[in-house]
Amino acid sequence: MTSIVVFDYGFGNVRSMVRAVANLGLDVSLTSDYDAAMAADGVVVPGVGAFEACAEGLRRAGGDQVVYNRVAAGKPVLGVCVGMQVLFDDGLEGGIRAEGLGLFGGTVDRLDAPVVPHMGWDTVEAPETTAVLRGVERERFYFVHSYGVMNPSADGRHASYFPDSATQTSITWCDYGQSRFVAAIERGSLTGTQFHPEKSADAGARLLRNWVDSF
């Protein structure tokens, strides 16, 4: 049976993610154990809260090394919400710049919109190259966030962790207010979603199934 670890570092709606994965009939565990996370078929990195706190919490728990080493080995990782944001170079919140994992280039910044946070269901614009959104490209997903990545690039400061074969990057977009931000990003074995698949009903379940089927 396919094994999934939801990495527990103190941030994120981990229980809802565990339930969503379990509902797919998969073997899921909630742990911060390095060996268990490296041995699993897939790892989910959730995240809720401030960018800097999540990034620091992930490092304290050794989650940064889990992500780096799994990416280098071509093993699947899915970052969700702030768990996706910390995959980028930097986060700018409250005038303070905090360092992310730097696998993707770009800065997490406040959304430019009359009402923040961006909360509720919204459509996304997926490229033809997407794997995780196949079959649900025109569905709505559930967002809760005040910050996003508006200036992404494929290569962050630590993009050298990607194997040479992981050259294609697929970016899914969403528009809110004056901001056009990254709703999902895929490169090699690394995937991130700004929205919450575990809260996105059938479309979210299909996305998680697509992710698992890519292993």
C-alpha cells in the first residue's frame, strides 16, 4: 500500500490532511521522524500561519532536510498553503524578509486586493503541462491566505537540489484583486498548492489522487 507521511512540525491543519489522505485508502501517518519521512512514498508539508514562523519551525524539526533530500532523490513532496510558500526564496511579512527553502525563486508578499485575506472558493488557470490538476483544471478550490507569490521563477537559490532531469516547471495561476499569484507549482517530484486540497471537496480529492498516481 502507498505510504504517505504528513510532516508534523507544529504548523498546519494536519488532522484534516490526514483524513483526506486516509479517505483515498492510503497508509498515512503524522510524524516528524526523519527516517519515516524519507522512507515514505510521499510526504505532505502543510502550513498555516506566518511565513517566518513556519520556515523556522520546519527547520527546527528537520523538515528542510527532508524536503531537500527527497527532492534530490526524486521522491514526491507536496507543500500546501504556507507549506508551499516556504519552498520559495523569501517571505516578506510586516516589513521583515525571512528566508525560505529556496527551491523556487520568488518572494511571498501581501496580496493587493480590497479585502484580505483571500478566503473561499476560486477558480485557477492551469497549464497543459500540469499533472496534479489533470481533470480538474476548471474546478474551484478553497483558499485562505493573505500572502502569495507574484514573481515566481523555476530556479531558487537552492535549485541545485533538483536532479538534472527535473527541468520543466508548471505554474498554475489565480487572480484576486490586483494580484496574479501562484496557485500551484510543479517541478520534478516537488509540488506545491496555495489552496487547500484537503478542504476542496471532490476537486481536492482528485488532485491528491493525481499526485499519488504520479509516484
